[in-house]
Amino acid sequence: MAPTHDHPGEQAAQDPIRLLEIRDTPLSVDEIFRAVGDEAAGGTALFVGTVRNHDGGQDVGALGYSCHPSAQDEMRRVAEKVVAAFPVRALAAVHRVGELAVGDLAVVVAVSCPHRGEAFEACRKLIDDLKHEVPIWKHQRFSDGTEEWVGAC
């Protein structure tokens, strides 16, 4: 790694996008946290989205996520925008698809930056844009037998 001109001893990150995946297996907060470890980062922000037992005043009985084939590419595009807008040292995002139970992790994102404020802002931008721009859909089935699809974009 080459030294940067920002601070003595700081090394430039190779590729700050360390982990981006859509997977049908359980997610690990520890895996995502480890992926964004960087000695030059003074702040790491992590967001964990879990399946809750209710939505819109109704009890959720079951929930599934599915995605468009372009979702992985769109996730990369969102991550690249965050890296361009903030001093990101490392970034990771993993979203789950398939059938999930209440309490399961649906999405985990993390960002490390030189300072905490930047890390909070970058992480917030990452999860907000991921939810609004990546074609991942939630299919909720309620305990009363009704259901709904919720689009992320």
C-alpha cells in the first residue's frame, strides 16, 4: 500500500469495498465487522436489519426476500457512490434472500472511516440507498392470512 498525504503513517486502502453479497444463508455480524477492519479507521458504523414480528399494525407470520438478477450489480453501484462521497476506508454489505423467521438478520452493512461522524453518515447513506435502489423485494405474510409485497426500489 502507498502512503497517503492526509496523515503520517496512514496507508491508502486497496479497494475499500471489501464484501458485497446477496446470499440465502444466515448472516453474521462478526463477518461483516471483520471485513471493514482497518488500522487507519477511527470509526466503524454498523447497521443490522432484522425481521420484526409486525408491520403496519399487523402481525407478521412469515417473510421472504427475493431479488432481480441485477441486484448484485446495483449493490456495487450503490457502494461505489458511498465510497466516492465519503472518506471510506472499508465497506461491506450483505443482504439475505429466501425465507426468514422473526428475529433473523435480513441485512448487515458496515463502513469504517477515519472519524466516527463520517462513518455514521456513510453507513446511513449505504443502507438508505441500498433499500431504495437495489431491486430486492420483501414478501410479507400476515397472521390473518393476508400478504403484501414491499419493493426496495
